Amino acid sequence: MSAWELMYLGPEGTHSHEAADRIASALLAGEPVKQVAMQSFDEIFEAPKSAQRLACVPIENSIQGSVWQVWDALTREHREEGARQILAAVTLPIHQYAIYREGLDLAQVDEVVSHPQALAQCKEHIRLRFPGAREAAVSSTAEAVRQIAMGERARAVAIGSRRAAALYGLSVWPEPFEDRPGNVTRFALVGSPEVAFAKPSWSLTDWTASLCLRGVPHRPGGLALALHTFAAANLNLTRLESRPVGDTIGNYVYYLDASVRPYADRGERVLSVVRELLTLQGVEILALGVYPVYSPAG
């Protein structure tokens, strides 16, 4: 068979790159995989659709929350022919490190550069270790490390992964730099619904249905009634977030995850009943994926 194409948010050395490696080795084990670094989420979701083209994208971080660009992109293309869905997800520990050129006087650091989420995850450490240093946001952690390696920022430190530091031969602060221990990100494998993959040796932690509710009525109890529909169906909601539609203030869609692990049919029947009841309320429900969620053994 032809090789899988697995897109990830690049350049090389990002946490998404590391996640793509792990997904390729576990879910596409023994099959040829070509990994392709993309420069933005838009570039990933604007790539031509193909059954052989997959994407590894972050969907949620334990500190910074959901990655809106991904959820919005999945919702936008829901009505398109061949719309992609989440096929599987894996929750991975994320460690951020302070990375710098050898010989840099750390007492003279005047700038800390990284992706906005990485800067937010390390905000307190930045304040304590590099007081007075300004924060500079770039497109990815790996791009921040590249800029340090190329000497584009003279007295700067990057926040990124050990892999990126090794790629460019840079020095690394010995301890993780994130403010909170237990920092994890959930990465999703996105592709055509008909794609099948190997059962990994990872631990299965849940089967999740990721949904989007549109058209929830603007009246007292409108949202409560929509959510009660899930409770009445004995579906446990593990995530609920609102997101502005973008046309006017107060107009929202709602993203939610429901655990369907207890159901042998992965919730197909119960979700069908929920869909019918929500339709009677004037609420549209979009399925963005029903998929296994894994946690690696190590």
C-alpha cells in the first residue's frame, strides 16, 4: 500500500512532532509513514483531503485548555464532502525547558521567546528566573529554538522541548520549566472516518464522543434543557465549553465530550436518541468524532 502521510504542526522538534512519532509507531505500526511538518493549523486543514492523509494535532492542554483552532476547523468542514473526524486520541506528558546558546550569561537574559501556550505554561518560572525579561511569541516552540540557534536574538532564552534543543545543539536548563507538575496535552489523530488502525499497547482510558451543539435557544433554561437530554440518556459529559459563533455577541456554539465507553456500540444508539430529542428543541448536534482515548504505558 502507499505510505500514510501524517501532518503535524512544525517545524521539526515541536511537541506535535514528538506526538506524531508516538502515534505513527503505535497506531500505524509496521506501515510506511511519511511525516510532514506544516506551518499552521490552517495549512493542515486546508490540505487536500485523502484517505491516506492524516493529521496529528493538539486538542487540549491541562493548563491552557482547548485548542480552539482545531475544534473550529473540524466544525467548519463538518458539512463538506469527505469531512475529517477525530479517529483516536492520546494524552501525553509535556515538559517545557529553557533553551539557550552555550556561553550565554543567564543573568543578562532580556527576552524569553516561545509559542504563546508554552509561555503561559511557564509564566511563573519566567518571572522568577528571568525578572524583567520581555516575552516574545512566535509560531511554535521549535521556531523559538531555531531563532536562538541562528543567533537572531542575542540575549534570549527559548522555551521548548529537549528534542528541539538537541536538534540545534543548544544548552538546556536541567529541570523542566513549566509552572505546574502534571502538565499534559491530548493529541488527536484526525482523518477520514473509514480509516482503520492498529490496536496499540497503550492503556485505554475512555471512548469519547466529541460533539458540537448549534442553535441552542436564547431563552431561560434553553441550555439546561439541552444538557438534561444527555443526563436523561445517562451520558456522562466530561467537557463542556462555549465558543462564539462570530456573527454577534451572545451567539454561541457549545463543544462537549461525552463518555460512551459503557456502550458496546460506542454510543451509536443512545446518541441517535439524543440527536432526535435535541432536534425537537431546535438544536443541531454535530459529531466531530467518536474515538478511543489512550495513555501510553511509559
